[in-house]
Amino acid sequence: MTLESDRPSTLAALVDVLGEAVIRLVTAMDREVREAILFDTQAPLPETRDGLLLAVGVAQRAARAVIRDAAKAGFAGVVVKDYGDPLGDLAAIAERAGIGLLVVGEEVPWHSAHLLISSTLSTGVTGAATGPALGDLFALANAIAAASGGATAIEDPQQRILAYSTLKGQDVDDDRRQGILGRQVPGGDANTEQYRLLFHGNEVRHFPALGGGLPRLAVPVRAGGEALGSIWVVDGGALAPNAEEVLSGSAATAALHLLRIRATEELARRHQGRQLRRLLEGEAGPSDVDEEVPVRVAAFAITGSESGPGREQATLRLLDLVALRCEARYGRQSCVLIGRTVYALLPGKDDQRKLAEDIIAQAFSSLRIPVAAGLGGVVATPADAVQSREDADLVLRVVPSGVAAVEDVSGQVAVLRLRTALSTDTRLRQGLWQRLVDHDERHGTEHARTVLCYLDSACDVAATAQRLAVHPNTCRYRLRQMQEQLGFDLADPDERLVLWLQLRTLAGITLP
């Protein structure tokens, strides 16, 4: 898979744009590069003079041969993962082969690295990308406003205002004021249509005024065909003659900014995910807890018994959906995938049932996957999140579909906890229940099932007989016979309680 640019970049410029927190250049070899290519163990390397090879799935020992082969094929550089081992050997091999060696952190997934690198290369960034391109996004907005003659706003694809110009004397309208105050462009059908037209192409467009406001110039910001955002300039009647040219030329510069923002946010999410994993697995230290606020854990899992690559991909899509919906509601939130379950750490002050219901509905409508959700109990601080996670896991075990909080199914959850306690403590496994089960195995009787059904029916013989589909006299005879044979007294409340718990949790009996 490749993505090409009309203008070559350089390895150093690529690192400069994305930042060394994402990728760093290990060797002094700086070459021009135009395309990012994923390593395929099943196919020979293509010959290229400006390709950057992403060594996906290549261990450090095997990377030696990959670097040599890439150099022979003409590649400009090779990207490897940093697993914490010294890279001196690989760097020396790369320098002798005349090829650049770059490293991405272990926490950066390969698919994210490829997206960021290929998108950056598609902007045609060169080593001359300096000034506003690598400075503050607000400084870029001011630079565009000064050159174009109109108040400027830079937005993301969700129409959230990321930065805006602050130059004095430029005309603005109420839509701009409201957008800046709320950091969100005001909605409306006419506004939605303007965005649809804007992202339909790549050129600068002139839009008429809406609702008594002022007209605007706008241009989409893209990288590799993907929309990263847009730039909007208010036309107060004093735009520079070359305003459209300024706006068109600013799109690539803004793309570099937005790519760096994306890379930073991606790393922040990964860092939060690692912290959340530590919290949920009970391995957190003081540095993993930023605030002492009540929280609760929400757990989401695909229902059904299907397995394989299809389910794994669906679970990853579910992770993205949960993160997106939680961030839309609460701002940046920690989400992580552990096993086959997606966990989100949410504020404890709210009832998240509606949020969970919306996520389940969207997963079914857009992803075509059935999902169940369990909400753990509210705990005092994130340091106690492991307890809420245990609650949420137990809820998922007793709720086959839909949404439930631990307080909704407290009885079933308590039984599961008792089952764990009884099954792990040999002292609690001893008792009459085992004699009942052994008697049934030796004599082909149903004493254990009859007693459990009787206790489960509040010691009502008629209800027990109906559930077992036998005559009430048959039920009475069985109960009397087993008490005489095995020597226990169902009139004793303690005996009834312990016997019911043991049969319910340890005997594996299914009741009608």
C-alpha cells in the first residue's frame, strides 16, 4: 500500500513535522522520500528511489536483513519499532548501506504510524517547512488573516473551532462570535449544506452570508485524500486581491499542523489507555491517578459465541465507537481493550445508561454487531477502578443483551461472587450438597435437583411439583425419603440457606 506526493519530502522534515514523540531519525542519513510502503513478508520489495519502508512485524534481529534488502531496492529509509533494545547495530548497518533508519515508539500502532506518515508525505512537506507551519495554530490563523485581509478560523472535520485570528479591525459577525465562545460552529441546514459543498472538492469556495451575517471564503484541509479540517475567512468587503491564493496555499501548512495535533492526541490516547489498563488490572501507582474524583467503569462486549479475525476486527471497531461517543459526551476519556471487552472510565456523578444504550444502538445500526454493556459501581477515586471493573464484568455475565448497572442486578451478581468464594475455599465446599449429588450418581435419583427446586420455590411443595412436572405427593415422598436417608433437616433455616447456596453455585444443576 502506497501513497504518493507530487513533491518529495525528506526524512528529517518528516520527523520535524510529526515530532520525535512519534518518530525519530536514528542515522544522520537524510534523503528525499515520497511514499510510505508497508513491508510484506510474502512479496519481494519493489524497486524505488524515494520509498520509506515500514517494517511491520519485523523483530529487531530480522531487521538487519530487511535494511540491507531495502537499501539494495533503492529505498530512502526503513522504519522499525523501538522495543527498548539498543539500536547501534541497526544504525551502523543502515549507515553502511546508505539508507536512513527511523524509529517509532512501541506504543504507536503500525496502522497509526502508516496513516500519520503517509498523510504527512501527501502534503509535500519539505525541509523548508518552518515558521507558522511548525508554530502555534493560532499564529497560523493570524498569519492567514493578515495576508488575506479577513478574520480567520481553523476547524476540525466535526466543525469544532481549533484556532482563530485575533487581529484588530477585521469585521466579524454573530456566527463567528458564537462559534468562538462555544468552540463549535453554530448548526443549521444551510450551514450543513455549505460544509457538504466544501468537502465535495478541494478548491477554495466563496459562500454567501447566512442569517444576516457576512460572506466567507473557505478551503478544505486534506492529507492523502482524508479531510483533516477546513479554513474559513470572513469576507467583510476588504479582502486582499489574492485572498483565494493565500487561502489555497495555507491549506498544506494547516495540514501539517493538524497532522501534528493528531499525532499528539494519538499518543495521549495511548498513554491514557496504558494508565487505564494498569488501573483496571490493579497495578496502578500514585502517578497513574491524576484526580481524586468518583468514577465508574463501563464494559462493552460483543454478544454471541463467534470467534476469529472477524470478531477481532469488530471489537476494534467497537473500541473506536466507544471512545468517540465517550469523548463527545465528556471530552477526552480513557478507553482500553482488554481481552474481548472494551472498558471506559467515566465520571461517577452521572447515570450512564443512556450513553451505553446509544452506543449499543449505534453499534448495531452502523457496525452490524450486537453488544451488551455493564456498568460497575461508583468508586471514590480512579485508584479503586479495579473494583468497578469487577462489577462491570459480573454484570456482563448475567446480562446477555442490553444495558444494566450493578445495582440493577445486585442479586445475580452476589450469587456469582458467592460462587467464586465457594469454589475457591475447600472448607466452604464441604457439606450435605455433595452427599446429595453422590447419591444421585450412584442410584440414578434426582434428590439434589428436587431439593434445589424446593428451596428455590420458597419451600412450596405445589410450586416445586409444578416446576418438576410431578405430582405433589411424589415431591413430598422424595423430600421425606432423602431427609431420612441422608440425615438432614430442611426445617433448619441455616441448613436450608447453606444447602441452597452450595447446590445453586457448585452443583451445576439447571432448573426449569
